[in-house]
Amino acid sequence: MVIVMQAHASEPEVAALIAKIESLGFTAHVSAGSERTIVGVIGDERPIEPVVFEAFPGVERVVRILAPYKLASREFHPADRVIALPNGVRLGGGQDVVVMAGPCAVESQEQLEAAAEAVHAAGVRVLRGGAFKPRTSPYSFQGLGEKGLLLLREVADRYGMAVITEVITPEDVPMVAEHAEILQIGARNMQNYKLLRAVGDADRPVVLKRGLGSTVDELLQAAEYILARGNDRVALCERGIRTFETATRFTLDINAVPVLKHATSLPVVVDPSHATGRAEFVRPVALAAVASGADGLLVEVHPNPPEALSDGAQSLTPAAFAHLMGDVGRVADAVGRGADGTDA
Ligand code: PEP
Ligand code: MN
């Protein structure tokens, strides 16, 4: 951290600042120029906030040198991290594209069965489906709860698929972890720190979705909460953010893919379904994500979208999904990547 003093900062002001720096266990490096004095804070600055020094008399501004997250940074862990699932799927590493697909919400045995059969036939090895739904309206379908988890487990096992499903409260984490290989943290819960700590304590990989109004930096700091509890199997998911644009449900921040790949070695996933909100836009956006280096995709598929209890407008039919999977393979090939993600 570098602290730039105001032009007329007095010597006692600089001395008081140095005393504060040293009281926090850091070393101060003073560089007195002809017009300005600059004070370097030597040591791992990540645990402290710039505001600690900003209020001191004579301070003009405080500039961070290190990112506010450590465990999540590529600097700390240079090699791409790979999340290996029990069924042989490997998420991360920038080569294979792992497609996780299924309905927005588990609605019934028949619906889940039809969706699972379709995505499995198209090559999917990770089944998605919400049992606990964080809906904007309290009157919308809230999910089947534990019954939904049991259905996911049973159907996925029949096809040798892993399960990814959302957990919305810390208390539910052990129950969801019992039935699913991957815990999903939804966009609306990205900064639910109690929940982040709870999944950080779970022995399960986590897909952490970016909040709809959150920066990449805030996403990485949210991931840091999970990593700091000892769970290093975290993937980050870009699922669209709120902008002034209303033509689509959200706006996919495609920049986030290379930006995250640069900042962290954690796997990066893109959700083109929530990002666009419209089934007809899912394919092109999914392909852009593959071309930009995403390690995985999270795609909503429903056997009968007009009848879906949630997110029908953005859900692909089985036929549209099969078409997408073929294109994912071709784009992955074109950019020198594989389209499968299994070592089986
Ligand atoms: C979902 O995956 O069904 C979901 C609710 O996504 P998000 O948290 O990104 O809105
Ligand atoms: Mn959904």
C-alpha cells in the first residue's frame, strides 16, 4: 500500500501516520520528494483496508498494491485449479468445456426424468436442477425442497451424472451436501457471508455465481470467504449483470471470463440462460463463452418450456440443447479445446 501525503503535510502528521503503520505490525518506508512525501506500507497489506489510513490528517490518498484477496489470486496459486468429481468430470484447466445442464427447478419425477434423459443423451455428465429456489416474488414456485434433492439424486445416479444444485441457507448445507456433488451459491446470495462460510466448511465443490450488481473484485472477495475456511474447490460463474440494457434479462459480462482467468486460477463457468433470459439467445452467447475460455457452462433445459414453473422463456428444448452441444464441440475444437471434460 502506498500513502500519498498532501502537499503541505507537516512532519508531525507524517510521524503520526508512521506510528500507526508500525502499530499494525508493518514497516513504513518514507520517501520525501521536493513537493510530496510518499509513505510505503511494507508487509502483507491484504488484511487491512485503505480507510485505516485515509482518515489521518495530511493524507491525500491511499493506493493498494495487492488485490484485497489472496487465496483466490493467481499470484498465490499460479497453476489452473481443477475440480475433479467422483464420476470423472474435471472442471477447470482451460482445456475441456464441462456443460452442466437441466431444468431451472425440479418440478416432478417425470419432468426431471425427461430433462435428464435429454441432456445425458447430448453428452452431459453434470445434472443441474433447483430444489430450493430463490424467487423474486414470494408467490412464485419456491421449489420442492428435500423431495427435489432426492429426485435429483435418484435420476442422476441412474445416468451416472453428478448433481449441481443451489443451497440458500447455512442450515441446509449439510442436507444439500448429502445429495449433491456441487453446491451452487446463487447470484442473490453472493454476499451472504454466513452462507459462504457454511459452504466453506462443507466437503463439496462450490459454484459461486456473481451477484447481479457485483464487480469482479467483489466476486473474488466472496470466493475468498470460502477459500479462507479451507475449501479450495470453488468455481466462479458469470451469469449476467444488471446494466441499463433491457433487451435481455441481464447483460453477460464476457470480459469477466478473461479478466477472471487472469486474476485467479479458479475455474470459470458461464450461465448463458440467466444472462440472456431468452432461449433464442442462449446458443450464440454460450458459444462466445466457450471461445473466450470459460471452463464450463450452466444451461437450463426443460422438456416442455411453456409449461415450466420457473424460467421457461430461457429454457432450451431438448432438441435446441442437442444442437447447442454439437456447436460447443465445434467451437471448442476451433479454439484448440476439448468439449467433454471427463477423464473417463
Ligand atoms: C439458477 O441457476 O436457477 C438461478 C437462480 O440462478 P441465479 O442465481 O444466477 O439467478
Ligand atoms: Mn433459473
